[in-house]
Amino acid sequence: MTDHDVKDHGAADVDLLRKRLTAFVHDRVFPCEPVLDAGGPAAGERRERLRTEAREAGLWALPLPAELGGGGVALSAYASLAEAEGASDHGPAAVGSAPLLDVTMLARHGSPGVRAAHLPRLVSGELRTCFAMTEPDTPGTEPALCSTRAERRTGGGWSVTGRKWFVSNAADADLVTVLARTGGSAGDRQGLSLFLVPTASPGFRVVRELPVLGATGQYEIEFDHVEVDEELLVGEPGRALAVAGERLQLGRTLRALRWVGQAQRAFDLMCGRATARQGARGPLADRQLVQQHVFEALLSLRTTRPLVYETMALVAEGRDAQVEVGLAKTAAARTLQEVADRAVQVFGAAGLGPDTPLPALFRTGRTARILDGPDEQHVSSVARRVLRGTPGTGVTPA
């Protein structure tokens, strides 16, 4: 899927979509967050109601291919929409854009049978997916050490055995893309493959939920000799890291855009509190230390947003953007944590309680510095590329 496969939305169209999407997330999704955060049947019912409303509002699956039932917005025009829907953790799922990574991956690397059977159902929201790469005993930053294995079956296909953890939304997923070793030994970058596994398969189970700073949605899962048909191999055997690299480049950029949206939300809350809250000496907004919080938060937002948008443009063009993705992911995570922290400080005790989304925003900001690679990984990776004078970095060592 490329920008040539989608509708030609002009800047005015995208701006109107952004305004409508912002209003939908603010008016419809924000009020539902307590129910959605709690999980369970009530959350599922509320999510389906929001999806119906998003379809009726013409906001369903905006960045997904029009021929599959999506909105057909090009990746190059999607940045501001991703930020708008990402202001809530539940926004992408509510408006149908959450499958973008899987649809993109399977459209490029899935078998014809997989594309025909699954892509339309992913776009419609009928199927839900998750991605399993990190393992309990293997650093997530070193996928070449993957211990999950897939072995050839005598009658054809594969048998997958292993454990993964910190898999988002695994309990509700119909399909899981799993990284497994099909050849070579631990540490080899070749010999790793990706498989699309139905979660209803015998031998698959959700081991436990893994709350992250109290939040739900992450799970440990197990594959016990799960049989997988040959057509469910994603990409070429042994070439998983190339496919995963594409996915991670887009995925990290999308996360960064959504974190910017959440940082903007925290900033808006902080400014509203500063102007409305009256103290003995007048509004908080008149105090210089509060003004400094506002200034520093705005500076972080204004410097991070262009960086992330530039990164999205490069990714949409299919260019090598590893340096930009590393910078954008790290900057957006730091910005969300910083702005949310400053907002909590301005709110005082109220910012720690259940009456504002600030605890959830701060939690997301803190976990963001580990999700999709910790800060340290991106710092080292970007610095190494720059110091080598890698083309595209704009830096040539003396």
C-alpha cells in the first residue's frame, strides 16, 4: 500500500477531517475513557457503540485503503489526524485506524489468500490483531535472540512453540503475528520468520495479564506446538527482521504522533487550570512559576511536533528514516512525560486523583520511554549512524 493507492485528499479536506475528528474524540471518546480503561464486557459494548458512531460520522478507518472500505487518506496527509485521534489511548480503536500497521504489513507481505481473507475484515473492524515479538527471557532490544521456534511439519506448514509477553490487546485479538526462529541459532539475524496465527488455534493461550503501572491491556501469551498453515507465513522465511523493521518504523512514528496528541491534551488541561483556579493572590496564571511550566511545556510541544511530522513524511515516502524515527520517538515520549508532569504540578493534588486524565497521561509518558525500544536504544542507534556519517543524517564526521 502506497500513497498512490489512496484518495487524493487536499489540505482543506484533511483540515476539515482533523477538526471533525478532534471534536469526535473530545465529545465522544473522552467521556467513555473510564469505562474503556476498566476493560471487560462493558468496555467492549462501549467500544462498539463508538465505532458505530464513527462510521455514521464518516470518520471510520481514515488512513486505510478505500478499496477495502477505509477512508483512503494518504500516509503523507495522515499526521495531523493521527495526532488528533491519539489524544486518547482509545481513539485509534474507536475510529478504526488501529489496524493500520497490520493492514500495511499484510498488504505488502501477506500471501494472496491472507490478503483476500483478512484485509477487508481488518478494515471493517470484524477482526482484531496483535503483534508478538518480545519474550520474557530475551531483551526486546535484541530480537535476534528470539527463542520461540517454528518447525516444519511433515504434512506441510509449521509448528510454533514459545512464549511472548507485553503483547498489546492479546486477550481480544483474533490474529497474532508472532516472531519465531525457523533456522540458524540464537543471535543470528537470519533465520527468523513471521507467522499470522489465529488465536483460536489449539495450543495458543493467554497466560496472564501484565498491568503496566496499574493499566490493563498487556498480556503474556504461549504457543504450545501451534499448527500454522504455510500461507500464514508473512514475507519470506528467514527474512522477518526486514518486515518487522518496516513495521516498527511506521509504528514508532504513529506512536510518536499519538503521544504528541496526548501531550497537547495535557497542555490544554494545564492552561485551563491555570486560568480558572483562583488563589488568595489571584489566578494561578499570574504566578511566574506557573508561567514557566506553561512556557517549558509549550517549547517542548512546538519543537517536537515538527520533528515528528517530518518523520511521518519521510516514512510515507518509503525512505530510510531510522535517524528521524529514533529522534521522533524519543522526543515525543519525553515531551508527553514532561508536559503531563508539569500539568500535574499545576493541578496539585487534583492532578493525582481520578477526576482528570492526567494520571493516565503521565503513566503513558513514562511507559513510552520503554515501549518500542527504550530511550537508550534509540540514543545509541542514532548516535552510531550519525558518527558513521550514514547517508541521510546530514552529518559527515570530520
